[in-house]
Amino acid sequence: MAGYVDLVFGGWDVRDDDLALAAAEHGVLDAAQQLLAAPALGRVKPWPAIGSGAFCAGVQGGHRVSARGHREAIAQVQSDLDRFALESEVDAVVVVNLASTERWVDPALPVFADLPSFERGLDRDGPDIGPAMLYAYAALTAGVPYANFTPSLAVDVPALRELAGTLGVPVAGRDGKTGQTLLKTVLAPALRARALTVEGWYSTNILGNRDGEALHHPASLASKVATKGSVLDHMLGYPVDDHVVQITYYRPRGDDKESWDNIDVRGFLGQRMQLKLNFLCRDSILAAPLVLELARLLDLAAQRGHAGVVEPLGVFFKAPMTRDGNTLNTRCIGKSPRSRRGWAQHDQRLRQRVGRPRGRRRGRTGRPPCHGGRARGDAPGGHRRGGAPAGRPRSDRVT
């Protein structure tokens, strides 16, 4: 696995400020950190980026690729990747999408249905193919692993998942789980486990960096709200009808962001309770370590021969990608007994058991389980049948 000191950085931006200037403008580091890091950050100057006002109207900048169509833009991206690998003398390259959020596009459109349709869309400069998809296609066809840390669709359409699997390139996404949604994914399973039914969850947050500026535009905001809003229902196993998500651009905050959550729950005997959360955090500081680990893990996945969507990396994201395009959290929960219908059935069975005489429970062999010996299906020596040590999963996971 690549060491931290072996990582080399490069990338694209519609503004030509080097990373030292960008970090200073948005107050990402404190004064002492900025002084120490400025020489290294100052050497990282962005390459001209693919920009599109149709997909990201809230982001301005003239440092853009001069391309006459989709194919020419892809060729420019691949040229940048080749030059970066040559000049940096690196062994491998990984692309992580950290761009501003694009407007929402319907993944069920015919142009995304399969690879031949997507290729024809590229040839016609299809208006539904945005910059994030062009970068993803350029990386995949160059054999470069790709992660999508943004809410934009990017690689998460049938055609590009097919391409990644066919070419044997590992991919992961979508929308990095850093602040407010991280807290939701921690709290929701705990509430579910304690049978505290969530009746409403009001979430709002403010931020003032360029990401917030992009989300100030309604079309980009819709993409972000879609991924932030979907995770709660999947974690709880039932829909929360009154789940409200608001994001507001507030320029004075810069790279700092703040979230507030009001959670209304119903517990034992139908009694109502509330939780209040207030999280003051730093946008880039929360995201940076996740991006580093994603790059290292995708490189490791490539070394181990993983092809297509690497599902275990879904833990990094709000809307984890899967090989079949289904939502990972939904598949994991399945028929949850914590769903509203499930809890009603559970309570009915519990009431039926009240007052029932307790018989002597016996194991499958007819002996009470506490009479010694091992349960049927267990093998000697602390191993299950089939040779896998007890407690060790059989699945091949990236670690």
C-alpha cells in the first residue's frame, strides 16, 4: 500500500490559483500551518479544467480547457494524466473527483443505459453528459482508478459501471460522508436498535466556501440534497416522511461550516422525545483524510485485480455505489424488523407470548443446549465447517 510520503498531487480547476493561495483565501489552515505548508502547496498549480455553465452555474473561472467537443476534452484530460505520471515519476495514478456539485441528471436516460449508447452520446456531444462523466470516462479508458467524492452522477450510471468492469478498473463513490451525514449514519442505527421511531428529522447547515457557492444554485443543490436525504431512510429501514434538509450559502463562514439537527422520536408507550445536535466543523479538514485513504485503497484495489465498483469502499460515501446499481444500504437492511410494519408485527407476537407457559427449550439434538457438547454445524477446534475460522468473514475485502 502506498505510503503517505510517496503521494504526489496534481489536478484541474477553473481558477488558476495555486493551492497555497486557495488555502489562504478560504482559511483552511491556521497561520502556523499555512506558513509551513505554503512552499509545497505553492508548487501545485492547477491545469485548465473542463467547465460547463449548464452543469455548474454557480462556479465562475476562466481557467478552462479549450475543446470543441466531448472527445477533444477527454483527450486533453488523458494528456494531462500522461504528463503528470511522466513528470512526477509515479508508479500509478488515481483520480478523485473533488469538483463542485453538478446539476442533477436522470441516470435512467437512454444515453446512460449501456456503453454503446454512451459512446454515441460522446460522438454527438450529448447535452446530458457533463464534465464529471467526461473525467470519469477519460480515467477509465486510460486504466486509472476513479473515485467520486461529489454528489454528481459521474461514474454512477450503467454505461460507466459497465466500462469499469470491462476494462478491469476499480471505482468507488458517491458523495463523501464527512459532517452532518456522518452523524446521521452514527445515530440512526442506534435509534433503530433501541426501537426509537424517528418521526421527523430537520437538518440545516451553512457554509461559505466555493462548494457552498455552487450549492447556492438550485440545480446543483438538488443533487446534494438527494444524497443527503436518502441515507436516513436506508439506515432506519423505513421512510421518514418529515425529513427536511436545507443547505445555505453564507459567505462569512468560508471553509467553516455549521449544522443543526432537530430529531423527533417516539419511544416506549408512544412517548415523544427530541434530540438537538449542533456541529461546528471544517469542510476541507473533514474531507482531506478520507480522500487520502480513498486514493491509497483504490490503488491497492487495482494491485489486487479488483474490477468495477469496489463495494466495501461504500463506507466513505452517502450514496454508496454497487455493482448492480442498487442502493447498498437498502440491500443490507432488507426486511428490517425495525421498520414500522416490522415493529408492529414484532409487538403483536410479543403480546401473544404474554402469559404463555414457558416450556423447557431443547436443542436440535433433543438435549438442552447447556448440556455440553457443541451445537450442530460446529466443527472442533473453534472453526466452522468449511475451514473458515469462527468470526472471520469469507468475503474478500480490501484492507
